[in-house]
Amino acid sequence: MAKQNNAIEIKHRKVFHDYVVGDTFDAGIILQGTEVKSVKLGHAQINEAFVRIGGKGLPLLFNAQIDEYAFGNFANHDAKRQRSLLLHRREIKKIRDAIEREGFSAIPIKMYVVHGLVKLKFALCKGKKLYDKRHDLRQRSEMREAERFIAQRHRQGSR
């Protein structure tokens, strides 16, 4: 959870490490009142969550954990229930086609609050293989070494 300037963001930090990220979508989430209060306090997790198209053709968010509101009463929500997402028809069709035909997964990247409304940013992703992850780590370390070398040369040249 990151809290800056009263902006709430719940992120899935390993999504770019574990997946090749494609198209991204922003969707509204249909939540109960106690869920909204809990998200605004930052008591949510989307690390194991995923999006699927349900039986009626509506996108659903599965396995997102929104903790019960501490001051809730008998009307408190279930922490891991399915939640409906609000998207345009053409976006739903694009997601359905990518999941069914091309083997993509719809993985949440972050959940955030804008003007009092809870939104979900998710992407169409393909899982990385172990050798892809190693390749990315190798590239990152090579870039770090090159930047370090350039900085060192720059420091020596200015003397």
C-alpha cells in the first residue's frame, strides 16, 4: 500500500516480474459500503487476484482480499467475494477474445481511489518463463554496471 497526498494505491508489485504485460484497462468496481471504507483505509490485497468473464458476459474480479471493516456491523462484507467490474462492451469483447483465443490472463496491477470511487487497473498478461526472468535480471545488472562505469568516467574526466 502506498499513501501519498491522500491518494490510496494498492499495488501488485510482482506483476512486471512474473508476467509480460500487454494492454491495460481501467475499470470501476461494484463494492458495498464497508468495502469502500476498508479500501480507503488501505486494507486490501490484489496479489492473488485475477479477472475473468463470467457466465453473463460480465467481467468479475476473483481472489481480491478486501478486509472486513473494523467498525462494521452485521452488514459487513465477505473478504474474498467475487466483485463485478464496470467496462464498456468493446473492452469486454477485447478481453474475452484475448483470454479465450490468445491465452492471456487478466491480472490486476493496482487498485486506487479517484474522487471517492474505487478503480482497478488491470492488464492482459502472459506468464514469463524462468529463463525470461533470468534474462531480465541479467539485462538490468548490465545496465546498472554500464551506468556506474559512465558515472565513474564522468567523475574522473571532471578533475
